[in-house]
Amino acid sequence: MLLWIYIPVEGHKNLFRDESTGAIINCDNTAYQNYLKDKKRNSIKKAEIDAMKDEIETLKSMLRDLASKINVIVNINTF
């Protein structure tokens, strides 16, 4: 039979020590839920930034193509 014994960590109401492994366990569910929300929010922001970077690269490529075509037209008209 497995029996987990958690001992409160002095000065921390949400921290407990697992007596068998010595691990510190945080039992603050609110803090954990906030962490998960922040992690998801950061992931969404990163995806948005990556999408904007891709769009910027596309725009830069389009501008290079346009500049190249303008140069061709200018060169044709100078002859």
C-alpha cells in the first residue's frame, strides 16, 4: 500500500514536502491555473508574432519584385 505523507513547509501555506522523496509540492491551485492561462496567452502571442513575421517577409518579397519590375521599365524607357 502506498502512503504519501506531506509535511507543511514552514512559512509557506501552500508548500508541502513529500516525506518519501523530499520533493517540495506546491498545492496552490489558483497559482497553477494562472500559470496555465499565462502560458496559453504567451503561446497565442508567439503564434501571432510568427504570423506577422511571415507576412512581413511576404511584403518584403513583393516589394523586391516590384522594385525589380520598375527597374526593368525604367531601363527600357532609357534606351
